[in-house]
Amino acid sequence: MSSTLVTEESAFIDRRDPYASADGQGRERRQFVNSHEELSPDAAELARAIDTYKLSHRRRFINFEEMLSIVKSLGYSR
């Protein structure tokens, strides 16, 4: 007794690739929604700067040195 498995050919979409999506548009999947509207203006500016850094450097988490460089880039000095 033999059984045959019939499958349909379909295009494989690698979901790990940010540029390979069903609609052809590369979009970033984010873990959390943008919740910066409830922050003070200064805190929201820092949050946006951190998000921008993480996106441009393809980092999910940053270390303290990276945080310090972001804060200094916003004009902080001792």
C-alpha cells in the first residue's frame, strides 16, 4: 500500500528578510507600538533618537556606551 502526497507549488517567502514580503514592500516589524506621545518632550526626543539609532545600526538592544553616545549627540555635556 503506497500513498502519494500531492502538494501545490507556492512561492516561499522568507519572513526573516525585511525586504521579502507578500506585497513586495519592505517594512519593519516592530515589537512594540510607538508610545512616545505620553512622554515629556525631552523624553520623547530621547526615545526617537534611540529608535533611530537602533534602526540605522540594526540593533534590537543597545549597551550603555551606545546610550551615552546618543545622549551626547543630543547635546548633553557634564
